[in-house]
Amino acid sequence: HTHIYTVEQVKLLDRFSNKSVTGTLHLTATHLIFVESNSTSAQEIWILHHHIASVEKLSLTTSGCPLLIQCRNFRLVHFVIPRERDCHDIYSSLLRLLRPVSYDELYAFSYNPKQNDQEREEGWQLIDLAAEFERMGVPCDQWQLTDVNREYKVCKTYPRDLYVPITASKPIIVGSSKFRSKGRFPVLTYFYQEKKAAVCRCSQPLSGFSARCLEDEHMLQAISKANHNSRYIYVMDTRPKLNALANRAAGKGYENEDNYSNIRFQFVGIENIHVMRGSLQKLLEVVGTRSLSMTDYLVGLENSGWLRHIKAIMDAAIFLAKAVTVEGASVLVHCSDGWDRTAQVCALGSLLMDPYYRTIKGFMVLIEKDWISFGHKFADRCDQLDPDPKEVSPIFTQFLECVWQLTEQFPQAFEFSEWFLIQIHEHVHSCQFGNFLGNSQRQREDLQLKERTYSLWAHLLSEKQNYLNPLFSPSVAESHPVLEPSTQAYHFKFWRNMYNQYDRSMHPRQSILKHVLTLQESKRELEGTVQALKTKLQKFGVSTSPLKPQTPPRERSLPPRPQSLILGAPLLSRKEVQQEEDKEVFGEEAREDAPASTGGERTVEGSSATENGYGELMGSFGSKNEPGVVTLEFGVARMTC
Amino acid sequence: MEFAELIKTPRVDGVVLHRPFMPTVEGTLCLTGHHLILSSRQDNTEELWLLHANIDSTEKRFVGSLGTIIVKCKDLRVIQLDIPGMEECLNIASSIEALSTLDSVSLMYPFFYRPLFEVIEDGWQLFVPEEAFKDLESMTDEWRLSEVNKDFSVCPSYPSLLTVPKDIDDESLCKAASFRHGGRFPVLSYYHKKNGMVMMRAAQPLTGTNGRRCKEDEKLINATLCAGKRGYIIDTRTIAVAQQAKARGGGFEQEANYPQWRRIHKAIERSNVLQESLIKLVEACNDQSHSMDRWLSKLEASNWQSNVKEILTTACLAAQCIDREGASVLVHGTEGTDSTLQVTSLAQIILDPACRTIRGFEALIEREWLQAGHPFHQRCAQSAYSNGKPRSEAPVFLLFLDCVWQILRQFPCSFQFNENFLIMLFEHAYASQFSTFLGNSVAERVKLLLSQKTVSLWSWVNRPQELERFLNPLYEPNNLVIWPSVAPQSLLLWEGVFLRWNRSTKCLDEAYQEMAHIIEYNKELQNKVNSLRRQLAQLETEDSPLQTP
């Protein structure tokens, strides 16, 4: 890391209380690093430049110049830098650094995890979409691989390998693609083998008020014919009807049921990227408010509309899954361009139908298929390069949240825990790995990502143990392969561990997940010890009874969990992490009197009364004009008479 | 009065029972003096036994001659009974109505209930004040047990034995009692062993509009302060409400008369407002509309979560004064029987690890709720489905349990009991075969001869067979003060109570079982390791003489 700048005596203010810590701020080519000066507790905060969404220099105060940094992973830091000059220098350097103008400047191209080329290549080969379609049972007698997009000539934003009905000839495909926005014609994304029903995706038709296209009609017919179980197919337009109507005026629109035989057309009503962006902004404003009252919280949650949008996506996915698994009908999903809402609904719907996507590896495959390969515009949506604020939108975040909402209803259905989802979210924005760079497969090939960057999936799999859900039960998945979540409004909850993930005082001080993971870890050790002791005993000629048979031991080992997840500490080296882990004993999070010198920051923070916002009691008695009444507010004692 | 008079039709055949998330059952409906029973008279089918006392309200409607009774229970369950025959249906409905609203306490089920188990440990003898005082005596000699209220004449809602400062004589106590609402003079609630600070509770002082004062009251509370130390008075009402109370003869401690005390006002709602809040919350939870905006706005409008936050915040403040500021605290509201007890009992859960064990929590409920005179009979007479104008019903105790659940959620390894224990207490506070929550005060319970005539809830709960399902598998004793977060994002809706009958919990229950299983297996392994180690050590010592030569 090349050091650019160091400023001493910088204050870091807590977002919700009046607390602050002093330390040194380092600016490097890739990170902004804050190191607390208190040598014993010495917390470090590492912020990747790509994570920074905005930097704001506030007006000068008596204690210095405040710098407010907002991150895409929902971290918000507030520094006060003693000298305005330093503040300005950091501010302008940051502005330059966080607006890379070419892909080459992204962290992924300089990040080197000390792997050789072979290891890197193996990382990229972990996920193989051809194998995934094979797993679904495709190609088969009704579906085939087409080479029509081998050169990205028919559709620039689709992958090369596409699966279509065998009766869809090339002229039909090409004709259909010309009648669809951005050439995104209907292709297969998931095949439900049990009922031979297909989930297909595309973009909106260029139907305007009356235009039609025989090839496109044939294409839908072909999809319908490929499924003998149902006479009709569903066409799900995931937009609100009003939006679809408005598109007609621009020569786009939706399918006219009179022109397509045997289709059942359905609007779903998921809002567009702009509404979603605004909604998240409102949500973050609410949950970032100091001294937030319960009323303002609930009213704000409602007004943001966030959970309403999450529920709309879930409702659509449930509709899709029901049509396929219960009715055995094939479904064609589209929105406008077919890369935002369509990706959400297809991916979530598949996850409801297929337990494989609820495993760690399967979830990676799902993201690779429905998001990366089908051209969800990660670069634009996550603001990687050349920012157009109107293109930024938390579409993928919403998908992750929908999955989290499902993990809450089905605690045993997923191989991974929410830490996995949070970590993926972290890296979608980090630009540290190549997977999410760019807007399409074609662009990724042009960038030679597989040669020049590393794959996130390999990295995540290498620390798989951190992301396991200890309660996962494959047998539950076998007996109930299709998830049928309830869509009662009260099942949708605010995802505190995502949107307030760095506000540690809000989190439970003892985590059940962590506790049970630790038990799994110690289980392995104990089993080893039992074995070793038995061997020793056998030397004395003692035979021992076998271990209780009713609990099949699961092979799991657990390296320490990364601190960056919910706890918000920087990623330390393995060794440091281990030490940190060792220090922590369960229950000690609650140690309110832990002297700052003994524990890491983790044991102390969030455990003192003052940080938890019941209010600080003001100093001593005996001042002359002592007010009669003290009202204690969140973090501040206010005096009134 | 004979129950038979109220039961016009004791039996109806062909009744269909509908319950959410369960198959319908057709069978015979029977009414007894205390139960509504529905049995299909087949093996392997669950019967319904519902205490009349658990019924909050009923609705009936007719389609032709088929009548339907909707029974809404105090535990928030709603069931539907389809009864053939209009007359039968009307008879059943009026009997249920009459039997579920019996006024006389002595006709309640606990007086008729005979346990099918042997009472090994009598719950009535478990938590006597003398025992608690012995513990206190081992820590400090500043306090004494007063018998001033032995015939309940000084304060009818207090128990006969009270812990008061050693230097205050009974005569002063009587004078202080006359200066406090309902005679509830300041008494010891909690002694913080770590620094010797105390929490006391009382009712509001009767200062009235002309600022009455009482030297004995001032002396009494000052006696709890160490030399040169100051204390905090936490008034659970807003200053405006406290001011208004003066007009009705109540009031608050004037700083001029209590110079060593600083008063802090909080805003815990009064009981009638809380009842409204519960009704609205339950209505929101039962709304089947699936609309997100509607749910959130109804949840907000109910104010329930705001009440939880306010109560927890006040309890944390009291705990903070004691533990962090090293100051003693006096807590009161108006009567000192509702919000006061919420605050003092929650503060103890935060401060005192003993209260987080099952026995300790039971003792806390005995001390701070039952003996402290929370009027359970009045407060729990009706629940969320009450139709009539609320009299003195209020979910004060339920709110306390909700707050405990919030702390439990944030410190899932620090409590010996689990959520089921809290839910069980909620159920039994509203309707029970046991008499622990009968009556409004110790005086009333003594008069009813409960300990002779009825069975205590604790006699049943503390049996190992029952206790098992209330134990928290994650529990690891934690001797620290636990400070919960009161940020709105940290406080959740208590689904285990409010959505209990509205959702299927199969997946959650199975996950819980799996977790318990993992923990259990780990313990077994640990035991195995220990026993093998012992075995090995033994062999090694036996062998050593052989090996040494």
C-alpha cells in the first residue's frame, strides 16, 4: 500500500452517542485507515475507497474540521480533523481516489491474495453454468443449447450459451430478439424437471399500441409446446401496469393476449430502480437518526416503502414458484429490460423451488446465472465506475434481503447464515474480486477478468466454515423441497444486521448463531479428544463403549470468523483474529466494567449504560441554580425546570 | 350458587371446532362449571379443554339453524364452534358468557382444582419475606424487618412484613404512610451488593396543591443515603401528569424538602392507556389484509412498542443510577402498584444475575409483583378482546414480561429460562388452575385462605418434569450487569405471544429443537471426555508402581 497521507489527532465520533475516540488517519492508494491511539484497545477501521459512497466536508467547528463519510456497506463515519488544511487535503484526495475513470484503476486489478495462476484459474472454474443446466436436466428432448449468441451478435447483454426450445429455429430467435428491448429474447433460466416446466426470461416486447411479431409469437408458442403438462404459459410482467402502459407510448409495452395463443398474462407491480433507490435512501435516513423514537421509526419504516417493495418481490417469486410447481405451467418473466426485476423474481423463484440454491455452492451458482451471466448491470447499479446517479439502485441488495427474510421463516432450510449474505453484499461493492465488475459477460471478457483478477467464490469457499448455518438440515429440504413462505406483512422485518451492521450497540450482545457455531467447533475438538483418550485407555486394556450413536457427527471445522461481518472490525490477519477470539468469552460482551485495558474493543463496546442510550446522568450536585428536574434523553442529559 | 343453574344445555353433539393451523374436529361439546370441553370421542385426537376463565369474549351468529360461536381467549387465541340447533347454540353461548364472567373469586377454578401430582415442594412456602431478609442481613445491617403492617391496616396493599431502614421506628412509618398514596410508604426493593446502593419504591407523596410535607417521610428516605451522598427519585410520570396529580391530593417531592434528591420524570403510560394499546396491537396482529403499509401503521398506532421502549428505558435509567452513578434510587408513579413495579423489577433483572435464574425470577415476581400488591385480579380480569368499557384492566404485567423477553433476546445466553416460561406466566396470570395470581394483594390472599385451599403455581412449575421445557439450553451463568439496547431497531414484536395463533411455528420449533440437540450433544461429549480422563488418571496412578521399577 502506498501511503499518501497521515493525519494525527483525528477524532472519530460515534454516530448515536456523544462518544469519540482519538487516533491517526492514514490514506493509502486503496484504503482509508483509522487507528485508535489508545495503544491497548487500538481499534482499527479500514475503509476501502470503493466502499465510499460520498464524502462531505462540513463547516469548521472549534474542535476542527468535520469529515462525514458514507459507505455503500451502510457504514457511516464522522471524523473531526484538527486542521482544516489536512481535512481539505484528505477530502480532495478522496474525491479523486473514489472516482476511478477506468476499470484498470479498480482494486480487483491490484488485489493480490498471493495465489499462483493455477489457483486463480481454479477459482474461476468453480462455478460452471453448463454443468448447472445439466443438473437441471437440460439439454433434453424439449430444450437445447443454441449458438446463436456465440459472438454476442443477437444480444450483447446476454451470455454466449443460451437454452431455447428445440422447436425455436434460428430465424424465430432472431426475429423474436428484434421485437424485444435490447434484443433480450425469451430464454430458459430454470427448468423444473419434475413437471418439465420452464422458467424463461426476456425483456419487454416492442409492441407499442398495436405492433406484433410472428416470430415472437412463435417463440412463446414454442416455450408452451415444450411443456406437455400445461396448455398455457404464464407471462409475468413484473412492473406495475401503469409503468407498462406508459412504455407503450415509447413503442414498447407488454404482450397482447389476443395475439399470443394460450398465454395468461399477469402484472406483478414491482416498482422501478428509481423508486427503489429513493426508498432505500429514506430507510437509511430513518435508521440513522439519533434518538429515534419508536413512533418515528415505525412511521419512517412505513413511509420509506422499503418492506412493501421487499414483499412485492417476494409475492412475485411465490407466484412464479406456485405456477411452476403446483400448476406445472411454464412461466415467462420480464420487466422493461429484463435485468433488474426479472433477475430478482427468477432468482428468488428458483430458490423457492430448488433446495440446491439454498446451499452455499448453489447460491453462488444462482447469482452467477441469474445475475452475472444474464447481465444485471452491477457496474451501473453499484456505482463502480463513471457514476450516473440515476443508474444506481439497490436491486441486488433487495434480492439478498428477500433471501434473509426467508432464512427467518425457515431457519433450517439454508446451508448459509446471514453472514454469508452480508459478506456477498460487502464484495459486490468492494470491487476487490472480478466477479461483479462490469455490466455484462461480454464486457467481462473484454476486461479479461479471469486472467487479471480473482474470483470471490473461491475466496468465500475457502472460508466456508464462517458462513455455515449450524441449524441447516438437508433432510428438511428433502422432505419439503419447495418453500412456501407466508406473505403476511408481519413476517417481513427490518434487517438490522444489514442496514445497521456497523452500529454495534444495537445488536444483541450474545449471538445465538455464534454460540452454536462455536459449539460445533468445540464438538470436533471434543470428539478428537475422546478418540485420543480411548486410544490411551486401550493401551491399558480397557475397551470403551462407542460414542452415543444417535447424533451423527458432522464434519465441520471452524476457523475464526471474520470480524468484518456484523461486528464491524477490520479484517485482521488470521493470527490476530485468533487472539481476539481467544480473549472473548461468552457472556463477557455484557461486561460493563471491563477496564479498557484488558479487552478488545469488542468486549467493552455496547455494554456500557451510556452507550445504550438511556442517557447520561449529568455530573455532580450542588451547583447554585440547580434545576428541579432532569430529563434524560438519548445520550444527552437535558435540563428543564 | 350452583353452576348447574347456569348450564342450560350441558351437552351438544355434532359440534365442529375450527382452530387456526389445525384440522377441524367434530365432536361433542360439554360444559362444566369451569371448562368448555370438546371431544371427538376417538382415540388419538386432541381434545379441547378450555377454562371459562380464559374466555375474554364471545360472538355468535347464525346461518339458518346452524349457529356459530366465536370464542376469543385471554391468551389471544380465537376459536370457532359450529353448533347445530339454534336453541342449543343460544344456550351454550349464554352459559359461556355467564360462567366466564363470574364475579366471586371463591367460585374460581383454583378452589375446585385438585392436583393429579404430588406436591413435593409447596410453592406457598418458597418465597417468604423472612428468607429474603436473611440474605439481606448477610450483606448489611442497615435494614430491619418491620411488622407495622401485620394486620394490613397501615397499608392494605402491602404485605405484613416490610424492609425499612433500621433507624426508622414504626411510628414514623405510620406517619410516612399517611403521607403516601394508599399508605405505600417507601420500602426497600433491591440492595445492590456491589456498591451498597439501594432501590426503594413507594406511591406518590400526598403534597396536594398547598405543598404539604412530612418530616417522617423525608427522614425515612434520607436514612437510606450514605453520608454526603445523594439519590435519585424516578417519577414514572411526566412532570405535567405529576403536576396535575396535585389537584387530586397527590404530587411529587418538592426539591426544597428533599434537597439530597434529584428528581427525574419519565413518561410511562397509565394503565387505562395501556389496555387500549393492547387491544389495538392484537387487532393489528389479527388483520389478515397482508398489506405492509397497513400493518406498519396499525403497529405504530397501537403504541405498544413505544410503551415497551419507555418502560425499558426507565428501568435502565434506574439501574444506571445505582450501578454507574453509585446513587440510591426511589421509584414511584401514582399508586406505586403498576409502572413502579415494572421499573423496579426490570432494573433488578439488569443488575442482579440471580433474577435471571428460574428460582430468582419466581422470587422476583413474588417480591415485586405479588407481595408488592400489583392488583392482578383487577388488571387481568379482561384481555385484548374485552368489549365493554375497560374498568381497571391493563396489561401491566404482560408489558413487564415483554420487556424481559426483549432483554432475553439481546442476552440469549444469560437467562436460565426460555421464552416459554414467560408465555406460561402470561397465561397463568390471566387464567389458571393455580391461585398464585388470584386477588389484588397479600391481604386478600390471606383472607381467601389460598395457601390452605388452593395450589400454588410454583408447586407445579418447579417439578422437574414441568421445568424441563422452560429451561434455556443456551444458559451460561453470567454475573455481570446486562445493559440492553433500547434503540427501536433493537426492540422486536413479541411474536411468541402476539402472533402465536396466527402463524405456523413448525419450522421455528424444529430449529429450536436442533439447537438444543447440538448443545446437548456437546455436553455429553464434555462429560465423556471428563470421565475418560478420570478413568485414565486412575489407571495411570494404579499402574505407576508397576512402571517405576
